[in-house]
Amino acid sequence: MKRTLMIAILPAVIVGFVSGYTVTCGAQSPSNREDEEAIKKVIVGTTEAFNQHDAKAFTRFYTPDAELVTVRGERMKGAAEIEKGLAAIFATRAKAVTLRSLDVTVRFIRPDVAVAHVTNELSGLVSAEGEQLPTHRELSIRVLVKEQGRWLVTAFHNTVVRPVEPPAREK
């Protein structure tokens, strides 16, 4: 009797173990794939709005209480402040800027929270003196939350990607 019960239960235990192993070791469920695609659409949407220099359209992809830190360390809190800050940037140093996404990776923290690392190439930026700056790469970290079935950015931090300089030689 005990042996028969063990034989009957063992397959269920193995299936449960394998399923748990698959989930914890990074395999994505169909809903994660759908969510990842939705997040990538948010990134495409923000990039398009940025390239159109449309701060209002850009902030449609943000939570009302979102925070954004620019590559220069300017911190904007809330969608209204982000819209105002981006509009000022588009009116000055980024009048002719173009952004191109090079790489996007998404990692889910929870089913409704994700972190996206986005590498972009930015061209057309000018200095405070009006000089054309060279094209460069930027890496942004974006925290996204799923609210009422929709993915939105709630935190954004950007930095310039610089090539690693070899250490200076001592003389």
C-alpha cells in the first residue's frame, strides 16, 4: 500500500519540482513574454516621443509620481515636472537631437515590477555655448510598474557610457 502510494505521488512531486526549477531559473512564462514585449513598446514609444521633441507624449508613458534623472544629474519629480523639464531641454540643447536604441534588456523583479536597461546613441546635442557635441552612448535604467494592465515608467536614471581608459602609468 505504501509503495503504491509512493509510486502514485512521485510523478506529481517530480513535475512540481521541475516546474518550480524552470520558474526560478529564468525561463519566461507566456505572460512574461507578453509583458516584456509591452515594456519594449513603452521604450519605443518614449524614444519616438523624444525624437519628435514632444515632452507631453513622452510623459504619457510615466506614472504621475515618476522620477527622472538626466545624464547631467538634473532630477525631475512627477510627470508634470518631467514634461516641463524635457520641454526646456528640447527648446535648448536638444533642439536637433536624435535618439537611437541599440540594446534593451528587461528583468522582472515581480510580475508587476521590471527593470529595463536601455543603451541608446544620442546625436545632435549642443553645448551651452551652442557647439555641436559628438555622438555618444547613454545607458538608462528604467523601473517600470504594471498599473491597471498597463506598463509605465516610474523611475528613470541616465548616464553617459564612456570607454574604459587604461590606467595611467607611473613614471
